Amino acid sequence: MSTETSVPFLRVSPMNPVDAALLDTLLKEAPIGFAFLTPDLCFQRVNRTLAAIYGRSAQDCQGRTPSEVLCPSDAEEHKRALTAVLSGESVVYSDHHLIGGTPSQPDEERHWALSWFPARDSEGEISGVALIAVDISERHKAELALRRSEERYRALMQAGNQIVWAAARDGRVDEDCPEWRNLTGQTEEEYLAEGWLAAVHPDDRERTRLAWEDAIEDAAIFEADFRVRMRSGEYRHYRSRAVPLRRDGQVVEWVGTHVDVTATAEVRQRLTQQLEKAAMRTARLQKATADLAEALTVDQVVHVMAEIGNTAVGVYRTAVAQLNRERLRLQLLNADGIPDVPGAPPREMGLEDLSMMTLAVRESRTVVAESPEALREVMKDHADTVAYLEHTDERAWIALPMMSAGRPIGALRFSFREPREIAEEERAFLEALAGQCALALERATLYEREHSTAEALQKSLLPEELPEVRGIRLGKLYNPGTKYVQVGGDWYDAFRLTDGRVAGVLGDVMGKGLKAATGMSRVRNALRALAFSMPEPADVLTGLDNLFSATESNDQITTLIYFVLDPESGHGHIANAGHLPPLLIPQDGPPRLLETEPSTPLGIPVPREQHKFFVPPGNTIVLYSDGLVENRRRAAGAGLEELVTVASRAPAEVVGDPQNILKYLVERMLAGHEQDDDVTLLAVHVPAT
């Protein structure tokens, strides 16, 4: 609204009846508020718009003063303005004065600008005061929004510990930055002469300057990390980022931020130390996996576990117990695992008995007692526990369930001679070790039972059940070759990772017999161990390459495809070591093979890569062995084309069920062909709802 003060005086002069009626109509219906007040500050004339602003009718205002119509604060503002006009001021404004709504929207809060100016008679004497009210709500909202935006921006910069700086189009610093100078101690003249580069560490300055000049020349985003000398003389780590501002396609200036990332650098150093420790734990776990893979009998597994506990964790005693076939009692497999003292658990325990091992099995969780007092608390001051503590030299304990296919098959019990705090990393290592021991113990038990048929042995090496994960459905199918009675090397696996994602793998160890089966078991065990410590596919394959080169023979060709998937989003990463490409079956649309860069089989030292993949809702991804697409009468290339064609003909109800789609694919792909190899499949389906 204009603030021009040279408004012509309103002179009152006689009007004919037509003009008077026209003026009356205009004033009454005008969208702006209007009033005329007499020198004694009474409303002589008020139009409907202004009356609505006041929250009254025009009749209520007639002949009354502002004090009788308005609230005290508004009345005082009117009185001040009227007095000023009657005292001789030509016009008085009161911008952004909040009063009320309009006739059409009386309840809507509006913002108005009021203007008062004198009305004079034909002799030039003041005969009253005219008031005009103009709605400026939208302008007020825009100004308020702009002010809030600026306040939030400043608060955001302060909260994020960011310093904003600017430079001319050629990179020359031509605008002061007091916040930066307060940190570095530069004067304004020094900052405008040399800019922020003058405070950069000499060893970082040339590199940073070249990066800044390259960004200016290319009109590209500038990013750099460097050390900055503080006012105190110490150096701190900063990250700088600047973007070019363009107008009409031309760079007009640069705007950037400096962020103190010293704490991040320190965190990075601590993270490096943690990674080194994690790498050591991984190496120990890999060695344990390799040792357990070589243990073919139960006694060998127990012996290996005792050695691993002593050398890797400093365990005093290691006890291994296994569930009997009825899964009702725990049988201690090594007599020296628990000392034979009063109150000690017996060699054979019913699951209803109270001990750390039975508790770990019953509740499928890790049980920790870091001191004798903690053990008494865990065991609820049981009389046997009190007696045991009086005679044993153990002072800390941890019991872990050994899980296979989601079910406990036994328990591990580690004890220490001193009270000991079990760190989270150590606990995770022992839980991974318990998983490997479970696999080894299960394999050794199966070996000792001397299964009479290859199919029974092969199936026993595969997960009996896949994990139940909210957000996805898993399916698996193993169809042994009919020609061979020997053990094969195909396998699949799926398990939940500690971060909530799901890992899945399907692999194939070439060959038949015990050599292929044990090779497959070692790779599968190693993969699980690696997945729990560094689950990303490229890292897992790299670790398997290292292990494979150290433990497997050159003629033991092994391929696999491994993925991790977020069940909530359907996004994941996948890596392929010489295996066939996965099949993606959409709910709507043609099936296709995922391009995963198959790379080379395990043991060949090449950089391993992983690729992003996405399973949209309603879609299914299928991993499979070469027995599905290749046989004596069908080459692999033709088999892959036929697989896509067969999948495209699958009914909708089959596509929506992972188990049914696997049965459908096997039946159609093997129809008319003699099966001369094992067929193994693993499917992941993301439901549409």
C-alpha cells in the first residue's frame, strides 16, 4: 500500500440527489472499509465492510465513539490517529493492524491497513476525519512466511554448525564472513584479501586451491576436506561445499558452507580401530569355520570348539550339549565341560531343569551371567546354584543356543575364571560361533548316523525350514537327480541378519560324492559366518575367495549367487560368482533375467562387485541351479530362453505363491527331459499388499 502523504483534502460540497445516491451505494458496497468521523470523534458514517471489520453492524456504530465500539487497544489506536489528523497532520497510517474479518467471511482473521485523513469544508476548515481500511492479509502472510523462512534458515545453519560464505563469479571473496573470522582470527582486511584459503593448513592448501579453481573454471560444485587453523593455533577438520548461482544461464556468484567435521574424523579413527578388531574376529571365525568344516565326528567338533574357545576368546571351560532325538533332553557331550562338583548340572538334563544351557534352549536366546551374583539372579537363587558357587572356580558364564533351520539342536556353555563383562562385539562373535558349531555338530551327527541314501544326506545338509520374515515369503525346492545315488553339491540357504535384512544364497559345488558335499558344507558354513560379520555381497564373496583359495583344491569348481534384501522396501544387493542369472517374475509384465555380471567361480582372485536390485510388491525372484535349464538335450542358453518363456505363461495364482511357482517351473522345464542332475531352487516373493 502506498505511503504517499500528499493526499488531496476531502472537501465537502453540495451534491445533487443522483450523485449522492451513487456515492452512498459505492461506499456501502465497496470492498474496502470506509468511515467518516466528526470532530468530536463520533462515527457519522460507516460502510458495511468496516462495520464487519469491527464485528458490528453499521447501525451500531452510528453516533458512537471508537471507545464505545472497539476493544480498548483498538480504540486507543483510533483515538491517537484521529487526534493527530485533527491537530493538522495531513494523513496518518497504521499499517499491519489486526482487527477482524469481512462481511462475506466474518470469522476469518484478516490483516488491515488503516489510513486517516482530514475532510474540509468549502472554507478549508476541518469538518471531520475520513477513515479507509484496506485488506493487506496476503501481503502480511507473505512477509510473515518470508521472515519465518529466514529465521528457520538461520536456526538450521546454527544447529548444523555450518558457516555460510559467498564469493564472486570468478571465485574472489568479496563479502565478509564474521563467523569464519571469529574462528580463525583473520581480520576483515585479511579475509577479503586472501579469503578462507589463507587459514587452510599449508599441507592442504595447494590441493584445495586447485580443486576450487577447477570448480570455478567448470562452473561445477566444489567439495573439499581440509584442516583449518583456529584462533587458538590448533587445527580442526573442515568440509567445504559451494555451488554456483546462475542467472540467465550465467554464473553470478558462489554460495558455500564450511562444516566442522573434526568429530567425524575422530569417529572415523575409532571406526577404523573397530574394523581392525572386527577383521581379527572375522579371521578367527573363518579359521573356526575351516576347522569345524574338517571335523567329521561329534568328538572332533567338541574338541575343535574347546580349542577355539580357549585361543580366540580366552574361555576357561567349554561345554557342548545336544538335544536327543525326541528334543526333550540335553545330553552333555564332553564330561570336562562342567566340573563335577556339588550343585553342577547332570550330564543329561531335561529341558524343564533349571540351568543356563536348558534356559538358552527353551527360550532360544543367549543367557549371560558376568559374575557369581549375576548367576544367582539368573538362576533365582536355586539351591543347586548356591552349592555350585561354593565349590567351582568359575566366575562368569555365557550360554548360547545352537540353532539350525530356526530350531535349537543343543547349547554351548563358556565359563571364565574371573568376573567378565561380555561386550556386544564378543557376544556377537560367540553367537556366530554357536551357529557354526550347530552346523558342524549337525553335520557330524548325520555323518555318524551313516545315512543309507544320498538323498537323505543331501536334504539334511539343506535348511529344513526357511525363516518366516514379515514383508516377504520364501520358497525352496530340492529335486535330486534320479541317475545318481551319490551326494550332490547343490545347496540353498536363507537366514535373517542382525540388521533385520534377509540373506539368501544358492550355490553349486561341481561333482558328486562326499567331496562335493563337504566342499558345499564348508562354503555354506563360511558364507553364514561371513554374512553375520560383513553381510554385503561383495564382501562375502571376497571372504569366500580367500577361504576357498586356502582350503579348497583347484579342481573344486564352486559357483553361487548371494543376496541381501530389506523385507520392508524390497531393495537389496546381489553378487554373482559364476552362477546363472536370477529370474524376476513380475505380477504384471513379462519375466526377465537379471543382469548381475556373473564374474568367475570362487577361488579366482578378481575384484568382486555387487549390484542393486529391487523386487516390487507382487513380484518374485527365483534362484536356480543349472540342472533346471541344462541337460544332454538342451544347452544352457536355450534353457534360459525356455525358462523365461515358461515363466511368462504362469497363471496369476501361481506367480503369487513362491512354493507353487517353483513347482510349476520344475514341472514345465523337466517335462520331456531326462533329469541327470540335481535341481535346486530358492524363491523370494514380495506380496502385493
